[in-house]
Amino acid sequence: MSKLKIIKYVGMLSCIMIFTTIFSCKEGSLTDKKYTEEELYRPNFHFTPKKGWMNDPNGMFYYNGYYHLFYQYYPDSNVWGPMHWGHAISTDLITWVEKPIALYPDEKGYIFSGSAVVDVKNTSGFGSVKNPPMVAMFTYHDMKKEKAGETNYQSQGIAYSLNEGLTWTKYEANPIIKNPNIKDFRDPKMTWDAIHQQWLMILAAGDKTMLYGSKNLKEWALLSDFGKEIGAHEGVWECPDFFPMLVDGTDDYKWVMLSSINPGGPNGGSATQYFVGDFDGKKFTIDETFSKDVKQQKGLWIDYGRDNYAGVTWANISEVDGRKLFIGWMSNWQYAEKVPTEKWRSSMTIPRELVLVKDNDHYIVSSKPAKELQNYIAKTIKKESLKIDKETVLVDKSVVDLSKLDIHFSLKNLKKDVYTFSLSNDAKNTIQFGINNKENYFFIDRSKSGKLAFSNLFAKNISKAPFKGSFDKMDVRIIVDKTSIEIFYNNGKTVMTEIFFPDKPMEYFSVSKANTEYTIENLIINQLNFN
């Protein structure tokens, strides 16, 4: 039996404190309901297919009021197989409607990752200016050639749509880019380079990326390559992206390159690194200061958690909007095919806005949840200031549904100590996360989070995200959706995303006692609703 301080909130914007005692129940005394897989693990607001296997997001574009999300998909099993492009649409990035499969494998191979653009000037000639074509580029993966031991089993093809992405026609002259005898030659990401007035495409080529230019989306010329012996190289580079970004609060811009890697992530398995520099229309040159940061930290990462991979950005976001919108696959190749869901496997991260920040001459790609999430707030609970000197339940299941929350707060008066938060339930499942201000890292520990036996790698180690120096103050935002947690520290300058599989829904959001007293300020707990 332990004595805890419980903060129980009453009403929309007010709260009262109640002190009580929590008694532990004897094993077997709980009469919990039996939860179905759908009830316990299907996300409330992260996209997941109704059935089958899903991995990389690809081909995303915005047009005529709809965000289009395509993704690597195998409808006939819950493990990886012959790749298709699945398709879903949304008007607000949060609520998605699954559409029919967009691209099927054919005699040239499986349809691997790629991208899509809106050809507004009809440079390709596939449509017209009045009815601009959507043009997709993807990697053909020839399994017969791969099994035969050939190197050139991947090439690039295109398809076009004249009905806003609902149906696609593959180009009769595919492949448009043949393999230059490179084993891993895939995942083309196209963008319109308005600065140099050209179509630009980047693809992964083993241990580097290759940049191509085009005027018509059909004929491509190699411009340069980047990345050999730069950044992390413990695995193959995959799913790159390349785009210019304004430096936040200025009129200056830099070019940002994303490159996913598997394995070789900062906490094992899959992850996405990034680079910041300049591009002259042909060659990308990494910024000198950023290059030093990459070498010192052995890579800089969009997300230091173990479950954000292969993320890329949306094409054709309007000038009025101006955001750089990103989404990733919320899993890790170490265990993605073994997680305890049967009907479907995998979901996407929350869509995020990327922001390029210059902090003391260091460039950082920060991220934050898409602003549209705030439209789903059903109830808000606030507390201006809390002195923490004991283990404290900040909110429990009697007040909110802990399967769909958006939580904000600031920590003040932090010392060289460890500050731990947790989601837990009466089944003794808990996922812990927080700040080690002694050894300078953020952490997530899912070693007691529920089902673990499906993989000995899933909770083998505590995940860590390093930082320099200690903090006196820290801003934190947490997005919780049944079986996932996405944590944004200091306005998203450091992000950690991880999944977990509890035996029953989480029921408490708590903070543990530290060795020194500290303050939680401006605690805001938003209950989300998607009905």
C-alpha cells in the first residue's frame, strides 16, 4: 500500500486537489472486461489500414482540399509481401478515409516507395493546365532478378492520374531510370525546385543519395550525389527527401535533406537522420557548423525514439499555408512484423510540421504536431502551478480517457536530477519517460509496458536522446493514442516516438518523486474526441 497525492479535476477549466490512499488489489481480484484487438490496439487518430501490412509512407500530395497519403501496402497478409501502394485521403490530416489500392505490382516488379507531385503546368504532357496530372514515381523491385543474384533489380517507373489520384496509369516507357549497377537504388522523392526552375528528384543509392533534374518528369539527368562517409552509415540509406526551408523568424533559407537508415538508428534498428546545407541547383553542400554537429553526435535525427521511420513530406502545400508537413511509419524493422496485432500491422505517426531553427549558430530541424489536432479537443483541464515533492497522479481514468490525450506543461527549477513520468494501469503495465538532468539525456523505458515476448529487441534497452548541458526549465508536449506516445521537448527540438502494447488501457498519468522539489507550470490536459 502506498500513499499518493491525487489531483482530481472537476469541470472544464477548474480543478481541486484531493488527498487519498490508493490500495493495491490482490492478484485475480480485478474483474476487467476482455478487450478485442480493435478496442485495445487500433489507434484512435493515427492512420492504420483496415487490414493487412503497411510500412513506408510515400507519394503524399495536397490538391483541391484533400491531403493524399499513399503507403507501402500488402493487403493479403499482416507481414511484408508483394508491395502495392495503398491510398487514404483527409481534409485535415487527422481523420482519414481509406481508398482503393492505387498501384499494383506487375511484370516489372513490386511497387516500392516513391513520391507524387501535382504537375500544375502540365510539363509532362499527361494532362492539361485545366486538368493537371498527378505524377508518381516509384521503384520497381524485380524479385526474379534479386533471387538470381543480379545487382540491377531496382529501377524507377512513373504513373499518372487525371482524376486527382483515385486511379493511375503506368507510363508505357517504364522504367524511365534504369539501374546503373547499384544494389540498393530506390525510393525516388520528387519536388518542384522553384529557386532553380526545375523538377528535382533524390533517391537512395546504398550508402549515399543521388540527385536528378528534369524539365518534364519523364527524362532525368544525374546532377550529383551526396552522403558517402557523411552521417550515420551502419545500414543502408533509404527513403530520402530534399527541400528548401526558411530559417524560422528570418528571410534566409537552407536546404534540408532527410535520409532514413536501417539499421543504424540512435537506439537500434530504423531511424531518420537529416542534414542542413546549401544547394546551387546541382550540388548539395552541408553547412560547416552542421557538419561538425553531425560528426560530434554521430548523426542528427528527426526523432530519437525507436518508432518513426521512412518519413517524408507532402508535395504541393500551398504558398498561403507554407508549412512543411511530414509523416513517418510508426514502427521499427527490428520487430515490425512481430507486434501483437493480427488483422493489421503498423500505423503512421501524427502528421507534423517541420521547422528549421537556428539556435546559437546550430541548425535544428524541429517538429510539432499538425495544428489541425486542436480541432478535436473535447475537454480541457488546466492547472497553473504544481509543486512536486511526492509521487503524484496528475490525472486518472475517472476524469479523462487516457487513450487519446494531448498534454502540455513546463518544468521549472530543475536540478541535476532524474524526472520521470509514466502512463500506467492496474495490470501493472507502465511506460516511463522523462529527463535525466544528471547525465544529459531524455529517455523512454517500455520494459514493463505490457506485451514484450514477441521480440527480444522491443524493450531490450532504454531509449535515449542526448542533450548538451542541463536544463533549469523544460517545455514538454505529449501525444498519447492507445498504444503510442510521441514526446516533443523544447518546442520539438528533440522528439521521441515509441509504441507499446499494454494488457489493458492505461489508466493513470503520473510523475515520480525526484530528490529535489520542482514545479510543473501551465499543465494543460486536452481530452481528444474523434466520434
